[in-house]
Amino acid sequence: MVEVRDFDILTPGFHANPFPTLDRMRAEGPIVRMKLPIIGRTYLAVTHDTCAALLKDHENFARDPANAGSRTQARILRVLPRTIGLLALNMLGHDDPEHRRLRGLVDQAFMRRTIEAMRPMISDIADRLLDRLKGRTEVDLMAEFCRDLPLSVICAMLGLPDQDHDRFKNWLGRLTDTANMGAVIRAMPGVISVVRYLRRVSRPAGGALPGGLIAELRDAERDGQSLSEDELVSMIFLLFGAGQETTTHLISGGLFALLSHEDQLSQIHRDPGLIPTCVEECLRYVSPVQMTKPRFVTRDLVWQGRQFRRGEMFAGFLAAANCDPARFEHPHDFDITRHPNPHLSFGTGVHFCLGFQLARAEAAIAFERILARYPNMRLVGQERKIEWRKRLGIRALARLPVRLVA
Ligand code: HEM
């Protein structure tokens, strides 16, 4: 039996400077056992090698606990309101072949060429958001830019009307502390409102715009493909959720990293051609998604030299893998020229992030537009006054107060 260890991986203090804790975790070995809030006892893969091996081993580790002999999730789903329970029907909760079938329906929409063609639209949205800041000196970029860009882009992609954006923000705004059961329960009514709204708009003549992904998926269903209404709503909720928060915290965390590293900031101003490697370094250094969803051991086995039992739970601790000195030179340094940069921020294996091209494009455009428009932008006040949220698995700034002009 591996000892259950107690590391702080969710307080604002950890998120402000996670490296010392991540290094201590890795010093314990490639796998650390912890009791996580809400999730329970979990093995965390904390080195780059074990994390990648875990996420690529679909024989021994399943996403769906039923494939590891556990009926707990199925039982929980039976007692949850249907509106919430259907959210588990998405591709990220399934193993192949179900996973492949669901992912196959949206793969095309996220391919490189499709995303490249979306760049002018993303740039227009970024410019429109920045136009709203004209004449202002100090702003909270989190509230006024970093949240709105991914939200507007995913809504445009799905075909959700602009005028509904503020409603989503209100509904989902309370979901800020996912490590606290009380906070999760308090956020439920908002989640239920979003699911109801998505169900309504995804019906024919329900309000989703023609040409958007919702209309396309609904028509795919009509053409005889096996996407039920619940699966459609679950898929849209996944895209809607996965596409927003993650990218928001990449953009805000990345801008914060740049603004707090003067040398890197001057370098990118001198050579905006560095933006693509800068985005990769922000993905690694910020690690906005710190941890994967759980994986379940499918059979009793010896893995990495240790015995594990069917049904036990694992997760890839991406933030720890991303600063593993076995893989990265000077991993605590923020270096926008780092290349190669084999970070695991988008995961790996069959669940590798579907939206990685989109996230990269949004972050690159966000950095390019804001740095060009506000070359003298600076953080307001002391760096240490910046507040991080208490979150498990997501590294999230509460605010990003900046002075736009010198
Ligand atoms: C910085 C931004 C993003 C990060 C860091 C990120 C990270 C991740 C990670 C780590 C996974 C794998 C989770 C696991 O294996 O348990 C994942 C999966 C996924 N991501 Fe992202 N993501 C980002 C943006 C997006 C965007 C913009 C979209 C789409 C709009 C998206 C859609 C998805 C979907 C659908 C999956 C599930 C894929 C599957 O199960 O096959 N993500 N993402």
C-alpha cells in the first residue's frame, strides 16, 4: 500500500508559485498518492514519462469507471437530475469505440485548416473587445478581455447568438471553486440553466444560427448518425466548457507571466515572430489545466514496478510533468524561445485535446493584438498582490489589473 501524502495543490499560495511543491512531489517518485477533495484517493503521475505513459495506456487505464468494474458512477448518475447526469455522456467520459464515434463527429471542425480559416474572425473579435477599452487607463483584463475572447469565439463557432453571452457569464460565473462541495452545489442551478438553454437552442428553430456547429451536428443526426439529443447537448456543453475557461487562463496567465518578466516582454516586443514559441511556453509554464480527468485501472496489475488493483484511480498531473527536469532544462525559467517544448498541457493519447489548434490560435492572436496596441502595458501594483483562485486542477487568476498606457 502506497502512503497517502498531503501536498497543498489547491490554495492560492500553491498557484502563486507551484514549482517548489511540484518538485517535492516528484522527489517522492513517479507516482504520488493523495486524497483529493471531492474526487477521493487518487494516484497522481508526476513525472513526464509516467504521465505520458498513463495517458497513452488505454488497455490498463480507462476513462469510464464501468470499464474498470466500478458501478459507483452509474449509481450516482441514476440519482442525479437528468440535466446534470447527461453531461457524463460526452467523449471525454468514454473509452473507444464510443469515444471514437463521438469525437469523429466533431474532428473536422477542429482541424488545422478549419481553424486557420477562423483566424480573421478571431482577430476581429479581439479587436472589437479591445476597442471597448479605448480611453481607459487601468482595466481588469480578466473581466474585460481574457474571459470574453474565448467565450465569443466558441459561441461564434457553435452558432450561439451574441446577445446571449451575458446570460452564460451569469449562469457559470459562480463555478469558481471546484474543490469545495458546497460551492459546486451552489453553482448547480447555473449549470442546469445552461444545459436547458443548450437543449432549447439545439432543437430545430430553437435559435442556433445556421452554419454553426450546433446546426451541423443536429443535421448529422438527422442524416441517420447515432447522436441522440442528450448526446448532442452533452457534446455542446463539453465544447462550450472545455473551450472557454482553459483558454481564458492560458491568455490571462500567459499575459501575467510576460508582464512579470521584463526581459521576456521586451524580447517579444522586439520580435513578435516569437509569439508561437511564447504561446507554447505559456502552456508549459502556466499549465492552465493542471491535472487530467481520472483514469481507472482496468485489471490488477504491476505498473511502474508497483502493484495496483482493478478500479483504483489515477490522474496525470500535467503541471508536475511540465516542470520535470528530466525533460526540460531550467524548468522554473520562463523562456519564450524554448524549443523544443514537449509540454503535456493538452494531454496525450486518444483524449488529446480536441481544441488545441483553436486554443493556440486564440492565445497567439490575443497576445499579438494586445501587445501591439498597448506596448507600454504594465501590471498595476505589486506582482505579489495578484490573486489566484482556490481551484483544484485549474490555475486561475482572479483578476488581471493592468495599466494600459504609460
Ligand atoms: C489552453 C487551452 C486548453 C487546454 C490547456 C486544454 C487541455 C485539455 C486536456 C489536458 C485534455 C485532456 C484531458 C484528459 O485526458 O483527461 C483536453 C481534452 C479536450 N479538450 Fe481541451 N484544452 C484547451 C482548450 C480547448 C478548446 C478551445 C476546446 C474546444 C473548443 C477544447 C476541447 C477539448 C475536448 C473536446 C477534449 C476531450 C477530447 C477527447 O476526449 O477526445 N479544449 N483538453
